[in-house]
Amino acid sequence: MFDTGHNPVQTVQSCEDKNVSLESLLDNLDFLFIWKIVMPRYHIGGSHCDPVAIFKALLLKEMRQITSKRKLAMFLKKDEYWLKKCGFEEPPHHDTFSKFINRIGQDSFERIFDSIVSQIGEGREIGKVVAVDSTLVKAYSRSYKDSEPSDPDAKWGYNPNNEGWIFGYKLHMAVDAELELPLTFTVTPANVYDSVEYPNLLKKLVKNGIKPEVIVADAGYDSKKNVLLTLAEDIIPIIALNPRNMKYSETREFDRILPIKRESDAWKENYKKRASVERVISRLKEELNLKAVKVKGIDNVKVDVTLPLIAVLTVALAAFKTENGHLAKSVNPFRF
């Protein structure tokens, strides 16, 4: 038996509501949009596995914390119930998943992510207050200083809070502070500073039609450029002061134009909402597969990072559609 992180034959409901289960999620959500996104990458008349079945299997991999595509193929081969639930007639080879990913490309997975964000936004207001942060993701690579790394795209990055030095990548993310759901993201080598990547994150957020009233960030994002870029979009920046930016002055002229004054009661109340993005990161790493990737190269890593983000959104969408919105922030009730 291989390790999936959970009992692979367990089908016991984690909640009395029958709509709160992985089975219900796979059965009742409309996955037709997957076909619409990936269809241009397929040739008419070719013999291929159903893309929706493959996508469901990749979603199952995240929900059950199955650590590799090979183990996923073994899981489906041994468990006919979940094989059929995904939509397969025969057990797929593990290469099926890699070929699918290579065929549709990382951009298709990001379009799937954006589509689910849009579907969630159809029934409720999203992105009024947005919190941004980043987290390091360990590379699938040797990282000895006296040898060439097996993943040349990975770099050393440092998290001063609890992760220390990690050889790998960095996920930069903007989340809805109330719903605790990712709205957009970027993936870079681990050595890219948060303040440097922030303009790209802000640009993607606005391009996707999400216009927050407030963006909340820690001191790693503090810079004159980032404050002014945020204000230029008519968004109020609540960004903690970085002491390193105050070496030669106790005040900064551009702080005078902040709509919500730093350290005011309103500023402090908004800044508390930054904890929402930390909880999302914890969910991605503890309840899904974000702790470390099993692929090399930044394009492949982007796919591996996008899949747990998609899983979080899919759980929320299922919760809202079954009138279980109170479970939208919880992966575990939908795991089995």
C-alpha cells in the first residue's frame, strides 16, 4: 500500500450533509468549462482521455494529498469507485497526467483558476478587502552549494518568520480577506522580493476585473512605488512600515497623502485582516500539496502550485452551491 496521506478507501462522510463530500463535489459541479478552456489544445478525431476526467483526478490528488502522479495512477487502479467517479473507463497510466499538463499548458490552468474565481463572484461580492503575502515552496532538486542544482530555475530564498532559507520558488498571492480565497497569484524563483513582485500582482488583480477598496500587506511590500501604484488604482494601501526605509528620516512625504493614516484606528482595524492570507497559506500547505513540489522547471512548478489553489476555490464553489457557505474555508469536510 502506498502513502497518500489519508486512507485511500475511506468514503465515510465527514459531515451529516450528503452534499459535503468529495463524491458530491465531483458529481454535482459543472465541469463543462474545463472542456471549453482546453478544447483548442486538442485535435478533432484524436484518441484521448476525457480532459474532465483527468482534471477531476488531479483535483482528487490534491484533496487526498496524494504526493505524485504515479501514486495517483496506482490509487485509481486499486480503487474502482474513485476511478469511475472521475470518469475513467480504464485506469490511466501515470504519463497520462503529465501529457495532459504538457498539452494544455500552464496558462490553461491559470484560466481554470480565473474561471472559478469568476463563478464564485457571480453570487457574492469579492475582493472588497484584499490581503497579499508570499510563501516559499521547496524545489524538487538537490541544492548543494558545491554542485549544480538539478532544477536551474530554483533559487535560494529566505523567510525571516519561520521557514528560514529554502531552495525553491515563491508563491505570491492576493486573497479575499473576508472569504479567505485566492483571487490571483504569481510564481517566481524564491529570491524575488515581495516588494518587487507586488506591481505584477496588483496588475493581474485589476486586469481580472477585481478592484478592491483596500489592499493590506506587511512591511515586505513597503515602498514609495507600491504605495503610489496602489493609490493610482483608487485603492487604499494599508502597508506596514519597513524600518529599513526610514534610515534617514522619521517621516515620508508620500505618507501624507494616505487616505487612511498610518496607525490610526481604521488603519489598525484593516491591518488585522492581513491574517486571512496567512490562514490560506496554512490551508494550502497543511490540507493540500503546497509544501513541496515534485517537478522541475518554473513552468512545471507553476502548474503544481496552481492545482492546490484550484482545489481551494473548487471547495468554496461547492460549499456555496450547496448552501454550505460556512464550510467554504474548510478543505477537510470535502476530503472524503
